[in-house]
Amino acid sequence: MSERHNVTLSNPLKTKAIAESKVKTDSLTLANLLRGGYIAESYIPPRELMQLREMVRANLVRVRSIIKNRIHAHLLMYNINKD
């Protein structure tokens, strides 16, 4: 969608007049706030950076699993109850 349209990611906690509202999807109000410059925009990284982040995240999850499995193996080896 961002390739065809100018997309603004709004931070609802910082967006004035919307943060107090229960509904954060009022498009007319959001459009008026954007037009008036009252939208607190969030950073959207470029696609390349998002792909790199995802690769790092996946690698960290894999390494975390390996470390947890090693810890569990050592606990079992020394008959230590992890509970």
C-alpha cells in the first residue's frame, strides 16, 4: 500500500484529540489532524532495513533456543529440577 500511496503511521498515544478517544480508526478525524499537522508520526524504516531486522530477529530466536536447550540439558545432566 505504501508503494502506491503516501502512508503516515500515527502514534495514537501521542496524537492529540485521538489519544483520549476509545476509537482510533475515525478516518475523517485522522485526515483532518494530518492536514493540520497534529499527527505524531512514527518512524517507518525502509524495506531493506526491515528485512535486515527480520533476519537478525530470526537468528536471535534461533540462538536463544539453542542456549535454552543447552541449559535444560545441563540441568538434566546434574539432576537439577528447574521448577
